[in-house]
Amino acid sequence: MMKELLPWDRWLVLAAFSFTSAIDAFLCMNFSAVSAVAKDVLGTDDVGLNFTYSIVLLTVLPVAIPVVMCIEHNFHRLSLMSVVANVIAGWLRYFAVANSSYFLAVLSSVFVGLGAAVVINSFALIGAYYFPPSQRAMAVSLAVQSNYAGWGLGALVMPNVVSTGDDLERAMLIQAFVISSSLVFFCIFFREPPSSSPSETAKNYTSLAAGDSDARATPLDGHAKLSPFESVKIMFTTRQPAMQMFVFSVMSGIGFSIPAIQDEVFTSRKFGDFALSSTQSSLTNVAFILAGVVVGVILPLAAQGGRRRGIALTITFWVGTFGLTGLAWLVAQIQGHGDAAAEGGWTSDSVYSYQLVLMVLSGGGVLGFTGLGLAAIVVAAHPVSHEYSAGSVEWWNQVVGAVST
């Protein structure tokens, strides 16, 4: 039996989910964006602080597997679990800072990972469960970009409001109250999926890509019969899904690690007089993420239809590749070659300008295509269901991100 949603209900559900998604990403930037203050307050070193970030990814990897296997039948319950996990993480972060407890900081990151394991596997399902075919790619993109927006907001806000341990404690307390409000928001606005039957929901699965003339509109008769093993086998042995999964995961995973890597590289002593200030590094990170958010929101509107979607994905891939290659070239020109670089006409301002442009191109390319990419792979992977096709991309995305950082 179908539960009809009012037109605005689906957007309220998306807003509630996006709020949770943004919070989860914002939490990831609590300590890494203000590393010097965080290390002093928590009494740890660079390795210890990096672990508070890495443990999020290390928690996601094992937890995401059972989540994928049961999310179709328990979408509302697991969504609530992710909200509760974020609330617990928020308060643990406050108590960790207030008591200078590194253990509580690590424990809070485990709860962030628990929430993230649900969030990353829900992007495609939000579109499939709640939106008509013409709006699904946009819904998926907005869900994905809300996560990047929270990430970017954390990179921008934290360095500008935190300069001392007291500032960090105050910020964590405000954050805990804001995150707690997400539980109220979820209870008021989140709705059960319109279909109570997985087989009913499956009928519209492959029409996720908005307006696709090539999207299969027929019911997925075999969807409910595919075992996890069969789904994974198709993802790895069928040429198009396997290739898309590899490319999308690598690009997204590299994009996930770029802000942390560029902060370490471009502000390091090896850059000498060309090293960026912490403010400049923060701005390049924000530019990277913001470019991805903007492209990710606009792309589904401009690329409706299978052929346009393919062209858009190809363009963003090559733009992102050009930007990443340019960043590698810039590092090779400057790092460890300060005197030669100065003689070659490089200045600190020119290095900053080049990096800012390349970060915008990289962000727009590697982050901007993600939502549309998830919409593409669920069509390519037919008859594999969303939680396995899109979930596989997001899982390998986390693997690449963990290795890169």
C-alpha cells in the first residue's frame, strides 16, 4: 500500500536529511581545521590529531556493509540512528574539549563514522524513495552537495571563530545544541518512504536519472531476488558499472582528501617564502568545496537526458583531472626549489593565484560530478539496487580517501 506524500513533504524530507548530512561533514572539520589549538587542548601530536579524522573513515568502512544489506527495509530507523549518532558525537566533542580528553575526542569520531555510514548510503535512496523521476537526479545532487557544503562550512567557520582553547570549547557547546536541534527537525519533518514494500519501490529504481530517455521505466522484476553476492558480482564483473565505480570512486576519494593534503603541502616549510598562510589555505579549501557544490547543483539541470549526462560527466572528469594535474605541477615547480622558482619569476602572490584557480577547477570537476555520477551508475548497474550500486561507489570513495589521508 502506498502512502501518498504532499508535494512539499518530499522537500522537507530532503531538507531534514541534508541537515543531518551537512552536520556529519561539519563534525569532520572540528579539529583538523584548527589543528594547532586542537592539539594543545587534547594533548596530542600531528599523528594523534590525524587519527581523530581517520577513525571516522575506518568506522565507516565496516559499518557501511551491514547498513547496505538492511537499509532498504529499515530506511527510517537507520536515518534516525544517524541523527542520534551525530547528537551523541556533538556532545562528546564538547566534553572532550572541556575535559581535555583525547579518548572522548576519538570516541566522538567513532559516532561521526556511524552516522556517516548511513548518510553515504542514503544519497541515491532519498531520490528513489521520495521523488518522481523528473526530480530524482536533482534530489540526489542536493543530498550529496549538502554534505560537501557542511564540509566547506566547517573549513570556513572553525578557523575564523577559534583561536584559543576557550574559543574551541565555546564553539563545541554551540555546535552540540545546534546538532541536538536536528533530532527535533527529523522527528517533525522526516517521513516514512512512500512505499512500504521493497518490490513496489523497485519499480521506479532505474528511472532515477532525471528525464533520461535511456532510463529503463520497466519494473525490476529481479531486483528483490538478487542476493548481496550477486549484486557485488555484477558491480565487479560487468564492464560499464565496474569502470564507472572505479572512476567515480577514485575521483571522489581524491577530492575528499585534497583539502587536508593541500593544507599540509602548501603551508609546509618546504615551500619556504612561497608557503601559504593559514587564512589563504582556508580560502583555497573553501573555494575547492564551493566550486564542487555549485557545479553539483547546476549540472543536473543542464544535463537532463542520457546523452547530455554522459557529456557532462566526461567534461567534469577532464576538468577535474586538469586541475589535479596542475596542482601536482605547481608543487613540483616550487617545493624544494625556492631559489630557482624565484629566479624563474614566481612570487608568493602568483603561487597563491595559480593554486586558487586550480583548486576551483579541481573542486568543480571531482566534487561537482558526484551526484550525477550516482544517478548514472544506478542505471548502468541495472538490475542491481541502489544501495549496492551507489553504495559501492561511496564505500570505495571512503577507501581511497582513507588511503590518501
